[in-house]
Amino acid sequence: MKHDIANPHLSELGDRRVEWAGRRMQVLAGIRERFREERPLDGRTVVACLHVTAETANLMLALRDGGAEVALCASNPLSTQDDVAASLVAAGIPVFAIRGEDDETYYEHIDAVLDMEPDVTMDDGADLVSVLHTRRTDLTPLGSTEETTTGVIRLRALAEAGDLRFPVLAVNDSDTKHLFDNRFGTGQSAMDGIIRASNVLIAGLNVVVVGFGDCGRGVASRADGLGARVVVVEIDPIRALEAKLEGHEVMTADDAAAVGDIFITVTGNKHVLRRRHFEVMKDGAILSNAGHFDIELELSALDEMAESRHPIREHLEEYRLPDGRRVLVAAEGRLVNLGAAEGHPADVMDLSFSNQALAAEWLIQNAGKLDATIHRLPKELDDDVAATKLEALGGGLEVLTPEQEAYLASWTEGT
Ligand code: ADE
């Protein structure tokens, strides 16, 4: 079995982490049990380009138990958990991922999984699909799944231009994905990354959240819960107003730059904090990014402005400016939650990866029947995932009485 990982001797440590995460992924465990009995992926090859974490390992094991031949490469060079990669390899699953790998190796690893001629590909950021539309048009999977908002935006652009070559299932569009992973997952794990990188007390600080989508909303709420004064920067008037009524300050990036102690970008856009903002920041300001790509902070400008830069702690680098101010950057401006912490907790990845497992099954069940557009999972599956998780967490779901059902039906009949 071919693979490329940092250190196979880490597998026992990885096994323990994978098992620990699996305990909190009850919905995925149920799907895995059904997959073992029904083998819906038998004879199919499913390859994934996802963050190589303990949670992803549980997904890969579920897919394998469903009958698929599986392989995994990283969707970010800095997020790989090398012990988890070793654990998967020891379990017979090919992994091509090394924490801190350079760009060339990153793309070699993408090619390595594509060489398996997959029936289904899974992306977190659309890298596999991109390569399948450029260098590897020799391969046409029957479908692909996409985990993240940024990936879905990239794919929608491709579909709208009429260039998408095969169907894509936007897992991010499931309510049980974006309403939970993006909010509660990014919210907690981004703050976790900042705290691990800096160990500063958040209470009393001005935390600037740039972008108030699902992820930004989550980050703002968790920062607020830790006692920060939250400042939101947003271009969309509706979202900005929502942020205001949530009790956050709403400011332009210029105004926020001068008051922030900690900055977290979550926009999906480029250089949302740039030279003009760095010029007015306070001494000791900490910059971080929780958006998919490492483009949100204009670090090349900060580098040009700085007299010197040096690591000050693990995952925290200090840039010294000529006027004596120090600006600190967490996790090299890459996803702070995965670079400086362990990504979203298993509890929430359970929802996202249950959707991924169901998405692979759905694409295979519907092979040949789907247009080369963006699809989403049927609502019943979304509802099932939510109901199963609620039960696992100990919540009761109310049901309509026959009279209430009849009352609602009378409204529909009248329309
Ligand atoms: N994305 C965010 N957190 C993650 C995790 N723990 N595993 C895989 N992908 C993630």
C-alpha cells in the first residue's frame, strides 16, 4: 500500500485520539454500523482531501466499512495531525499528508489520491475538483462532495460558467453542517487556537471579527462569552445590522484597526486587513485568520513594513515595526483553529461528517441520474442527522397532534 506520512511510529498515539473523537461522533457511528451491514459503497473508490484529523479518521473508517476503497490527502499543509495519519496507515488506509509539507508535496499528494481513479471525491476547499478541471481532465468521478463555504463558492462559479464536469454535492449547504460546524465549530476552535497560541486573557479585550457570516457569528458569540468587547466589521448591511442588534460594536475596518487587541478574519476574501490597517494598530495587536485560505491578512505588506520578525511562542510570530510597535501573527495567517489548535471538536464534526458519509452514499445511489450542477442532500436526511444528534445529546422532540396536522394541512389545501 502506497502512502506518504511523517512518522508511522506515532500510530498508537493516533489510535487513542481517533477512538476518543469517535466516542463523541454518535451519528457517524450509527451510519458506520449501517454501512457495515448494507455495504452501500461496495466496489467504489472514495478519495478525500480533508484536514487530516481524528474526526476525519472516523469518517474514513466509516466509508471503508461501507465497502469503499478509500484514501486521504490533506486540504491544508498545516492542519495534518501526523499521529492520526499514522493511525490510518496502520489500519490499512493510504494517507498522503505530512504536517508542514511544502506546496509541491501538497500537490503531489493530491495527485497520489487521484491516481486511484476515484468514483467519488471529497473536498474541503475544492482542491481535488480544481485539479480535475485543469491537469487531470482524464478522470471523471461520478460525483464530488464539498465541505466548506469557500469551496462551494468556487464550485458555484464553475457551475454558473457551465464548466462543471460532474455533479457536486454541497455538504456545506445542509443545515446540519453550516448552522453548526460553521457557528459552534469555528466559534470555539478559532478562540481555542488564539488562546493556545497566545495564552492571553480574552476578558476585557477588544476582539475584532472581520466578517459576520455563519463562522464570524460563531466567533463573535464565543469571544463575547469569554468577556471580550466584540467589534464586527462587515460589508453587508443586513449582517452588520444583525451584529449591532446582537450587541456587538460595528465599525469600518479602519476604525476597528485602531482599537482592536485581537483580530480574527472570517470573510473568504483577500487582504481584508492590510498595510493601512497595520499602520494604525496598537502595540501588541494579535492577528489571526479563520477563513479557509491564508489570503485574508496581507502578510507580505506586514513583512515589508517590519524591521524584524521572530517566533515568540509556538504558533505566534512577532513583527517589529520601525516605530517600536509589535504586531503578532498566529499560525502564519493560516486557519488558526487547525494551525494552532485541533480544529472543531468531534461533537460538531459528527454532524458535518455524517453529512459527508451520506453524501457519498447518495451520489453512488444516484449515479448517472444527476446533472453536472451543485446539489444538496434531501431535507429528510438533514432532519435525520439532527434528530439522531439531539437524541444522543439527550433532547426530546415534540410531535404534532393529529388535530394540529389537520389544521396545517387545511392551510396548504387552501393555497
Ligand atoms: N475542519 C474544521 N475542524 C475540523 C476537524 N476537526 N476535522 C476535519 N476538518 C475540520
